[in-house]
Amino acid sequence: MKVLEATKIHKSFGNKFNKQEVLKGIDISIEEGEFVSIMGASGSGKTTLLNVLSSIDRVSDGTIFIQGKEMTKLKEKQLAEFRKHHLGFIFQEYNLLDTLTVKENILLPLSITKTPRKEANEKFEALATQLGIHELHNKYPNEISGGQKQRTSAARAFVHNPSIIFADEPTGALDSKSASDLLQKLSELNQKRKATIVMVTHDPTAASFCHRVIFIKDGQIYTQLHKGVQERQEFFKDIIKTQGVLGGVQYEH
């Protein structure tokens, strides 16, 4: 079942005298339970694509459906309501509230939707345990590490069981061990909860945790790779090769 379907997506910035077309007619669909990454060189349009797919920004032309709802026709108030129930977000810079504890940050989406306290606590217990941050529940963001902050951010994204989770360079601010820990946890949550995740990343190691990698070049889909039954290390090598052909950053391995 398709969770997201986007057709002929265009996005331009500027005015008619100085217009820059960033996305040039992209078609993309995401199946329920998929873990997909979007890759491309700097300036390729990958972050702009994530922003329009996730309703953070509006398309210039084209249609986006999430769970059968046409996002491109919704007014701001309707979009805000849809986001509350159906979308989760993980940002590179965590976006945690410093005045709230780890537990309060995680439960924020449930407090907005007025979820009963008992149900909210049960969801917190399950997620915080899965992500290895339960013992941090009373700590504030400035008292925990970057990796712990990002796992808190991930828990907040998953806690209301959204239809789809958008992750923008979630490992960008982490050291390699914290990044690997986070990706392993995201992969487990994807498998155990059948969560649908769309992640923008520049890192082939991060992308190798996904089922499918979509490569963007000059505002268009260049190619896609499917992991299939490959081991992660083999998939990583395929990603590296494709990056080389694409003219992306070369990684030692």
C-alpha cells in the first residue's frame, strides 16, 4: 500500500525575472513500511524535495498525496492538523525544547493531541526502552549527549505512530558510533513497528541501512538502488559506486 505518492513535483524560488527551478518534475512513491533515503550532491534538490514532501514547504506545481489526502490542496490550518496526527520529524539539530525533560519532549506530540495520560505513559515506556534512553527521562537536553538527544528526537517522532517519518540528515551532527547506534535503532523501529521512514542523507553508511536509495541530480531523479537480499556492506559498496558515477563525494572504504 502506498503511503505517499508525488507526481510531477516542481519547485521554484525567486520571481519571474530571477527564477531558479530546483525540482523539475519529480515522481516518487513510498510504500507502507519502507525505509527510503534520498541522496544527491549539495544543491541537487534533495532537502527541497524532503521539505515539499513533508509539507514544510509548498510545491510550485504537482500533487502530493499522503494516506490518500491531497496535501497540495490543504490550507495551512488543515495541514497543521494533518501533521499532528500523521507526520513525524527528525531534524539534524534535534529541535528539543531545553526547558522540558527528555520524557516531556518525547510526549509533546501526545500532549498536543490530548492523549490520555495512561496511554501516553505506556507509549513512552515502550519507545524509550527500545531506544535505550529510559533512564534519562528526568534529564534536560543540556545534560545528555548528542546521540542521546537524537534518540530523544527519534522517540518524539515515533510516539504518536505517524503514517510517515521524515528525517533530515539525522546523523549529520553525530560522531560515527552515535550515528551507527541511531541508525540501528531506526532500522529496528522500522522493522518492529512497520514504520515508514524517508531520510535525506549525504552519508552512504546511513543510506546502507535503508531498503531503497533515490539519487537526485539537478532537481530530477537520476537513479534508484534497491537493497533486496543484499548484506548491508554490499549495498554500501553499490551506493559508493553510484555516488562516483553521479559525481558525488568519494568515500574511502
